Amino acid sequence: MKKTICTLLILLLVMGACVGAFACKASIQTDKAYQRYVYDARTDSFVKMGTSIVFTDDFKGFEYSFGGDAITIYGTVEHTDTPESYIITCNEEAISVVSKRYRETLIAGGADQTQIDFYDAVAANLTPKTQYYVYDGKLFTADAIELFREAEDGSDAFEGLYRMSSSEDLVRLRGGYAYTKDEDGEYTYKNGRYTVSRGILTLITLDENGKDKYQDGVLMRKRYLMAKVTVPSDGELVETSLEEQLQTSAFVSKITADISAYSGKTIAVLCDEFLSKDME
């Protein structure tokens, strides 16, 4: 239910608005449509969601369209250097219009009262802001970060110790494999393997025998955008997902709780969705 609600509601928030794999940062352009892509396990690919953002007027404004361009909202843009990001802000009227539309969508789709109550609680506490981090010509929000590096020496490097946002489990990526702790607390248990191509990491789950794991005949794997976020010295990051309106994301929560360790550091992250003007 949570995933379904997030998929429907994330647009409200948006209104508020290995080494070589990490390429140099590319510029975001104005008057170009940045389409939202989300990883789809059924097709094992990033699929276009039919929503997009266009920055206008030398990054002073934005246009956000969704529903086959059925609705377009507008607002202002603020650029930050640390982290490299664009914070977009829309007006309260836009939130009201889209909130009503998506409540009607939930009801038409057969949502039960619990789902509707959850929606109402979230919608009542939305802020008209969201923060898009920038990396290699792509945009992503904190709620898209599924794994992020622990604050260690060289935490901007690809290989290292990652925390999983969904469970807060730790996994070490090294030499093409993902390791978790053994009985002695050492990262020797090999439970995954990964490959990297053009800034996208593919992580494949391994079974207890070290073989590729299948479920119902389907290879268990997931793809991630490889990116980086530089943490500001004050640790202030704009809340970005609907879930975070009620509960802070693991990424933001960890940084806020341990700002002395993360302050000023560039952290490698893996994202399961992003916005891009180009996608092959």
C-alpha cells in the first residue's frame, strides 16, 4: 500500500516543486524537458513516467507537467552550490488543485478508507518545496536514494560500505560483489554481484550457494543510477518525499543525526529513480 500511495502522491511533492563510472558533472539546461524515470522490475529497465520538469527564465522559474500534459504547474527556483541542487517552490493554489485531483484518482482506483486517510494526512502537511540534487546532467531527490555510503575516508568513491534506506542494513561493495557481515562481524558473506555500465549499476542477488538467484523463474536484480551528494556544513536538506512529510527519510535522518561525520563530505549514492533529458 505504501509503495502505491507513494507512486500516486510523489507528484505532489515534485510540485513543491569502478571509478570511471562516476563521470564529471554535466550542466542542467533551461528550456529542456527532464523526464522522470523509475526502475521497473517487470521490464528490468528505467521507464518513463509521463511527468517532466522544464527550467525557464535562466533558472528563475519552472514548469512541471504530468498526466499527459493535462496539468502544468509553475513556480520559482533557487540554486544551491552545496549540495549542487535546485530547490523548486510552487504556490499553495497548485497544491490544492493537484491534491484534489489525486484524491479523486485514489477513490476511482478503489482505494480503501485507510489509504484515503493516509493521503489526507500527508496532503494536509505538504510543503510547497522540493530539492533536486544534480549529478552528471541528471536530477534526483533524497527519497530516490536507496543506498548511500557511510561517512568514511573516501566516501565519494564508488566502492565502500553502504547503508540501505529501506532497512538500514549495511552492505560492502567491493570488486564486483556485495558483502554482508558474517558471524564474526566481518564483511565476507557474498550475497550479490554487480556490474557497471555508463553510470548505471546492476545489482544481482546471489543465493546461499553463490549462484544467481531466481524467483518464479525471474532473475532477482535491480538497476541504480550512480551519483553523489555533497553534504552542507549545517546539514540542512529540504524534505523531498511525501513519506518524509510525516517521517524523515533514512538518508536525511542519518546525516542529520551524525552531521559531524558527514559535514562537508561528498557521499556516493545509488538511486532507483531520476529525471533526465536524455535516456537511451
